Amino acid sequence: MIALSETPRLVEPTTAVRISYLTGEQADMRARGSDTSWLTAASTDFDGFVADRVGVRQRWGVPSTLFWFVSGEHYLGTLVVRHRLTEDQGGGHIGYHVVQPWQHRGHATRMLAQGLVIARSAGVDDALLTVDPANEWSRRVIIANGGAPEEGLNHEGEQRFWIRS
Ligand SMILES: CC(C)(COP(=O)(O)OP(=O)(O)OC[C@H]1O[C@@H](n2cnc3c(N)ncnc32)[C@H](O)[C@@H]1OP(=O)(O)O)[C@@H](O)C(=O)NCCC(=O)NCCS
């Protein structure tokens, strides 16, 4: 396994991790059987791809910020903070993924811990997270960060967890 020389941290998207972002996302998409065509555009103009992702943007109709989990030249995953909930509260305040080659090493658990600090500084005191009940690994990430489940499922069939400040 590749040794990481720096503790991974959430940073704004950066061209400094071009190679590892593209190869990591490609490996992840292929492992999930997902469409990789967006990577062609990203690899052709990575500067533009990154520029479109920096800062607070309207996504899903609400202000949100993207972060990449990075150690030196290595990109490990992505986390998004929605500064407020969408009208139907789908997706909650925070979403994330760790790319397949870096999974099962505690990165998502630590990434969410950092994401909660960022979310609080953006005014999200109590964070809602939603997860497919079959996604045991993500449920564990949320519970390890203090997530308390609500009864039942939301309109998307997802379980809702609150992480209170
Ligand atoms: C869910 C996901 C974020 C977990 O990332 P990760 O970095 O592997 O998570 P961690 O290493 O912090 O592990 C979290 C828990 O899952 C378990 N886990 C993770 N990968 C596992 C594997 N391959 N086999 C068995 N258990 C696994 C860990 O043991 C840990 O449980 P524990 O705390 O009881 O030991 C990652 O699999 C992913 O990105 N999946 C696709 C996108 C997704 O589901 N996003 C979340 C949407 S809510």
C-alpha cells in the first residue's frame, strides 16, 4: 500500500492532484460499473474542471461547497457540504465518497469528522446525513461520528441521521 507522508485533510479542489484525482476516480467508477465518460472532459481541461468546483456554488438549488481529501500528491475522496437543506431535505447537509483504491482504511470516518468542523463553521450546527440502509460501511462512518438515527426512511428510501453539535 502507498504510504501517506502527510495526514489527509479536506482542501478546496486543486490542480496539484491532477493525476491521482483522474486515476482514482477512474478506478472508482470502473469498480462501481459507472459511466467514466465525464473523465475525458476532465482530463482534457483539468484547470477548467477544478475552477468550476472551487468555492460556494448553487447545487441542488442550495449553496454548497466541494472539498477534496488530499495527502500531498494523493487524492483520496470528495466531500460536499450543503450550507442548507434542499426543500425535500434529500441528501442531507453532507455527502461524500472515498475512491475505491483508498477505501477501508478509515479515511471516510476521518474525512467526515473534518467535514463536520467545516459545516459548523458554515453555520450548520446540527447536520443531517442520509444513507441507503444497505450501505453498512457508510452507516458505520456516520455512527462513528456521533450520528443518531431517526425512525423510518425518507421519501428516497434512505435512513436519516442527525449529528448534533
Ligand atoms: C462508504 C464509504 C464512504 C466508506 O469509505 P471508507 O474510507 O472505506 O470507510 P472507512 O475506512 O472509514 O470505514 C468505515 C467502516 O466501514 C467498514 N468497511 C469499509 N470498507 C470495508 C470493506 N471493504 N469490507 C468490510 N468493511 C469495510 C470499516 O471497517 C469501518 O467499520 P468499523 O468502523 O466498524 O471498523 C466508501 O465505501 C464509498 O465511498 N462508497 C461509495 C459512495 C458512498 O457510499 N458514499 C456514502 C453515501 S451516504
